[in-house]
Amino acid sequence: MFTPLKYLEIKGKLMKIEKDTFSPLRFLSSLVIPNARFLKLSNTLPALHVFKNRQMDELNLNNNFRVHGEFIITTDLFTYIGNICVKKLSLTFNGIRMINADAVQKMKYKHCLESLNLSNNDFDFHQLLTIWFFNLFTHLRRLDMSDNNNQFSQNKVKIDGIKHTRDNTDLFDNKSFNIVPSYYPQDIVLWFPSTLEILNISCIKIVGNPINSLTLKGIKDLQIIDLAYSSLFDCNYTVNGLQNVKILNISHFRCVHLNHNLLQSAVNLEQLIMESSLLSIGLKYDHHSKFLLGLKCLQYIDFSRNAFTNRFRISTFKSQLNSLQSLILEGNLFTSIPLCLEDFTRLSFLNIRNNKIAYLTTEEIDAIEVLFEKSNRTMTVLLEGNPLVCTCASLDFVEWLFTTKVKLASNGSYSCVENDGNITTTNIVYNHLRIMRIKCVTTVWLIFSATLFGVLLLFILVGYRYKLHLQYFCLFIGMANPLFRKSKEEALEYDAYVAYCEGDYTWVYGPLRIFLEERRNYKLLLLDRGDVLAGEHRLFALNNSIPKCKKIILVISKEFVNNDWAYYEATVGIEHFLGLQARIIVINLENITKTEIPQCVLQMMSLDANDHIRKTDILNENNIFWKCLDHAMKR
């Protein structure tokens, strides 16, 4: 007795397979004939007649029939396959351009097929619609139609509002596939076998008008859908029927225009892959964070290479805070971690490679450490490919790379750029960390000292250049302060300096002095009375006397306005009390026109003396003049 051969793989430069080649192998379970590019469909498929009405696990005819130009599987040729109860059929990389429309319908053992691989062929867009018939495979679990783009013509699936023409069959009754004809925009409905678990229709170019919705029907166990590179005109539509899907790959979609409810039916989705789908534009106006709302089972999100620059909104991942475990943000333009990591409870894998991150801040490091504890100490962070810097600002980050227990690629050793532009590694910097910190502290103090010196020097130069202005400014500020004025006035020796001419001596030493000193107890400074040092020059005496007084009294007469010394005396006094007009008391002892009064005195409030006041032998305290003078002295 011998054991029947169950598995056969034939490799070589086969030119032809005779019709009865497999007659001795009727019990063969798996037949694999790969890379026989010189075979023809017409001299290969007839040899399968030996397996008619038999069961086979696998029939693999990959990468054949490429040379002699037979790229059409007729109904008769496909019958040789259809008469076998085969579970797994693979016809990938064969350059097939056409399978006759009724070939699938006439298959005898459609119910046996569980896995069908027609990927990497050259079907034109009419032949890609053979997917309509796949609902006839009642036990089909895996379907792969990916990379079917004809290299000899512009092969693109066309979707528009025009009714499609096809054979008069009973496919509507079998609900195999249904495109509902409508006017733009369309609502497209696709039917699939209820047993289908994996669907791969990626890398199929699609053109045509935008659609309103895409609905998948018939599916009950579909868990994996790969639509990468098979984007429609945009993403401004909704996909219905994804309730049971676990893994969805819609990478390289054109999501500039994005319907924020695109994936709302995928309530049980666990993995979402959307690489290079222009989400940085599509999500820009998702102000209410509806795109991922309700997808509470998501554990894995891949948003790689979407040109993100700004942080995500706080509510973007609101529904995934308790489910998300892996987040892929590789190849974007982030300069920092774009979300609040501490809000997540299960996140254990973060990929931020190839962004624009210079270093992680202390806040970001602390958030990662919190996640490390939450994830039972299994946190992984991928950082390579970022333009890291090894400067004074990033030394804490460099130290963390080699002290943390978070898993890092290359054990934390990354290329980085120093202040001087030289390229080094974080490992080298860490080994000299203490020296680097000392240099940084020295540099900081040097910069601080140089800046402080420069500021002080600038103040000194400006102060010297505008010293007079500063003196007047400080005087004005100080004198405007009541506390300052009070304390300074208390320290002054005289209540008032009296400026007058010799012709007014009698009146000054008479009524004025008597009223202020004897009747009101004020102390006046009179140069002619000996209140200054004996022998002191009159000019110096003036400059030294006025600062000792709280006020200045200018006694204006006709002699005063024509006297140079009196004019100088008034000017010095007014400049000393600049901005403090209340400290300057002007008495017009005689009637003088405005044109005669000095300009520096003209703007001052003055007390006008009448003939009665000018009398030197009479002093009436009840006169309004003396009352006003007393009030002016008290201000």
C-alpha cells in the first residue's frame, strides 16, 4: 500500500501541461504551479479535468501565462476550475484582463470556494465589476481583488450616475451586487456573501462623480476591509454597514473634503489605518470632533503622513480615552506631542517618528511616565527620525532617554545637533552630561551678566546725556508725592524766599515781614537781612538759599521788571519749583501792564496790591489781600 500524494508544487520553465498529466494524482489535495510564465491558459487549465467532481484544498496558479498573450479566461476554460470543489483558488500576478461574465454563474461548485485571490491582474473597469457575482460564492470567507490596474490602458473603475448595462441574468434575485442607478450624487449599495470575513480591494484607481453614500449589505462576519489607494473622488460621503468590521484600512484616500460622519457605522472598529489621507485638511473644520465620535472600541489608530502640524482638539479622541492602545503619528509635521497623553488610560504604544520634534518637554516626559505606570510598565515610544537637538534646553530630555524604563528604539541613542551645528548622539551627550550642565550654567550667567552690564551702561549713558531732564523729572515726581513733600518741607529751614528790588525794601521789611513773621510765625529768607553767610557772593548766596525754602515770593514792581538781577532771581526760583506752581507766590505791588511783566512770571497766579496795601504804615489783617497771602502760604 502507498499513501496518495496530497501536495504537489511544480517549479520550472514549463511550456505546456499535457491534458492527462495529473491522471495518476486524482487524490491530490493541493496543486501549486508558480512562475511558469511561458504557459498558456489554453494548454494548462484543460489538465485540471482529472480533478472534476473532487475536493481540493488549494489550487495555486500564480504568476503564470505572462508571455504568449492569452489573458482571457473563457467560460469553457473556467469550467475546468468550476468543476472542482476547491476551497482556495489563487490566480494572482497572471495578467488576466477578462473572465467571461457567465463563467462564475456556471461554476458547479461555487459553494466550495472559501478563498479567492485575483489580485495583481490587469482587469479593465468592466471586468472589475465581476465582483457583482461574488455573492454567488455562499461560503466565501476571503476575497482579494487588489492591485487590478491594467498596465496597457487607463484602467479605472468608473462610478457615475449612468445606468450600467449588463447581461439579462437573475442576479437581482440573488442579490449578488446592486448599483442603484441614480442621478448625481449617488447612493451605492454593494452586496457580499454573508460568510465573507476579509475583503481586499485596495490599489484600484477609481474615477467618476462624487457619491452620497456607500452601503455594504449581506455581510455578517466581515471583519477586515482593505481599501487603501482605492479612494473615490473625495471622502464627502458616508459608509454604511460596517457594524461588524474590526480592521479598516482606508489609507491614501483623498480626504480634502471629508464627511465627518464617514465612519459612524463602524461602532465595533478596533483598528483604523488612514495613512496619507490628507486628514490635516479634512479634519481642520471638524470643530465638534465628530469623526471618531462613538468609535469606543478603537484600540489602534494610524494617522501617519497626513501633514498634521497643529495639536489635535481636546475632544478629538474623546471616545477612545479608555480603549486606545496604539497611536501612530509617524511622518507628520508635529513639533511636540499633539495631545494630552495623561487623559488616556490604556495607551501603551506611541509612534511619533519622522516628525519635527526637537526634544520632549518636562510636561511631556511626565505624561509618558504616567502612561508607563497605567500600562503596567509596558509603554513604548518611537522617536527616531526627528531633528533632535542636544542643547542646554534639552539636557533633561537626554537624561530621561537613558534613565527611563519606557521602551525606546536604539536604547535611547539618537542622532542630535549641538549648539554649534555639529552632529553627535544623545549617548555621547549623556556620558558628558555633568560637564554640559556646568557649561550651560556658565553660559547662562555670562549672558545674564553681559545683558545686565549692557543695560546699566545704557542707563548711565542716557542719564549723563539727559541729566538735567532727569533731575527735573525726579524733582517733579518727588515733589508730586505728598509724603515726599511733607518730609522734605519739614527738613527745610525757611518757609519762603522773598525776591524784591531795593525800591520795595520798605514795604517788604514793613507790612510783608510783619504779617508773615510776626503775625503768622513764618520764617522768611531775606538776602539783605543777613540770612546768608557774610562775604558770600550774591550769586552763590542765591543758589544756596532758594533750596532751603519751601516757597518763593516774587514782589513785582516797575523797578523789578527792569532789573536784570531781579529777572535772574525770579528765573532761578521758578526753575527750582518747576511744575510746582503752588510754591510760587507772585505779588503785583504796582499796576504793571502784561507786556512789561517777565515771560517767566506772566503765567503765574498773582496777588494784586492796591493803594491801601502799598502803605507801609498801616497793616489791616482783615484785608482780602492778606487773607489770600496767608492761604497761599498754607498750600
